Amino acid sequence: MLSEVRRRRVWTEFLSPEILGARETLDLLQRYQLQPLVAMPPGREGPAMVEALRSLHEAGVPIGIWPLLSDSEGYWPGSANAQATASRVHQLLAMARELDIPLRTIALDLEPRLELKQSVLAMRAAQRLRHLGERFVETARQVHRQEHQDAVKVYSQLATELRAAQVESLAIAVPPLALDLIAGSEFWQSFLATPLTGPRWDTQSPMYYRSMIQEALPGKARLLGRAIFAEACRLWAAQPGPACMSLGVVGPGKLADEASYKTPAELAWDVACATAAGLDDLALFSLESVLEREHPGQWLDAFTQPGDAPLASVRERVARTSVRGLLRVTGGLTRWL
């Protein structure tokens, strides 16, 4: 079983049930004390997946389920599909009860709808800025607030039900939601349609995939990417509730072109930085990507071994101070929205 102090989880989006339940995979999960968070889009709970879940349970591996929706429903849970998400969670809980397979965690991956993310990413820079600007103004005018409030009610009920069933609710927080923490606001949650603070989830999982953040920065700035990650760790570690930092990525996910770590050393740096900040509940994306690498054990060693706290150079300390100041200013402005 996982330690209640030090926890290591691994997102599992596209791994086949046959490989998930294979003896070699079970051995890795046991050896490294990993909790798989298994993606369950509609229709995936077939005989092969049932057998894989039984194998996980019999091997003593704590099971996390990651409910997803169809692409047409938005794939990831959010404000617009809250009722559909709650129904999906209830289906999976009923399946687990029928199979007598205990679930440790339900992971709610709160992100903007798939078609919205795909359309925005496909836009040219000017179009993207215009679209996001229009959404920003609409949110400031409270156009999206009612949808957000309705979703908070649905998810609050779901979080209460999971708590009563002694199943942990683990909710993903996309990076901009850090500004809501600073401001004591729900503006960015409404803007991105991702209700995080209202429902009282058991554990929040900030998603700071440094490989992707760095790729998006001008010149793929490694120093700035590290500074953003370090400040995110510091901020989330200071929150009163439990936080599980999601690290990555080792390989692409749903969007198929996500920038990935090049070496285990990059992952080891993130792990050391997070644990130095006081975060020792970590989740890695993803298990199938690790298994596809030439030396999976090196990646899992990097993920599970604490490592020494990374020493920051003068330039890196300056970058962290700059990021911290920018977060404070932007968070302060959020209070006015």
C-alpha cells in the first residue's frame, strides 16, 4: 500500500488493459509503490479492463480511476459538462461495487473542453489573442459565472458523495488557477470553466508540466521554466489543503504533440524541487510513456527517489523573484475582476 506521507501516482491514459494488468507492469507498480490513475472514457470498462483492475487489486496496488467523457462531450470534466461528469463517476462507482473492487481515488481532470483547446491551439497567434480577449471580457462581465456556479453545486455534491464512500477526490488545477489562490477569487476558474475551490475536493493536483511550459516560452527558456515551476511548488505547498503536484510529461497525451522531457535528469530536478518545497505527493504523466522509453527503471528511479534540493544559481534566484513579483501583481489585478 502507498505511504500516507510519501505518495507517488502515475497517470495512465492510453495503456492497454492487457499491459496494465500484466505481471511485468504489476511488478513495477509494486516495486516503486505507485498508484495508477487509470483513464476511463466511455466504453473502456470492458472485460479486459475488468480483468486488469482485478489484477491490480489482487496485487495490493491502490486503484485510482480517472473518469473521462466522449470527445463530443468535451473529454475532460469542467463547468459545461458537470452533470455528464457526475453521471460518469456514478457509473464507475457502481461498476467497482459490483465487481467488489475498492477504489482509493477518483481523479477529476478539470480542463477546458477538448474542442475548445483544439480550436484555440489551431488558431494563428492574432486570432488566439482575440478569442481569449473576448472570453476574458465576457468573464469579467460575469457572462460565464452562472454556468460556473451551477457546476460548483454539482461537483460539491459529488465531492460529498465520494467522501462518504471513503474515496479520495483528486482534482486537477491548470496553471492559471494559481492566480485565483493569490487573489482569493474564482475568476480564472470561471474563465477556464474549471471549478476547483468551490467543491471542496479532498486533494488538489496542480498540473505544472515543465516540459510543456518551457516549450511555450520564448526561446524555450529553460531558466524561466524552472523559475515558474519552483514558484508554483512554493505557492501550492503553502496552501492549507493537501496538494499533489502533477509532473511531466514523459510522452504525449490526448493532444498528441505535447513537448516531453528529454532525460530522466529533468524529471529528477522537478521531483527534488517539489519535495524541497514540501510537496511529497506527486503524480507523473504517464505510465505508458515510461514503459515506451528504453530504460523505464531510470525514469521511475528519478520519480521515486527524493534527491537533493537543487541549488539555484544567482540568475535562477533572480528569475524566481521576478516570477513571484509578476504573480503577486497579476493576482492583485485579479481581485478587481
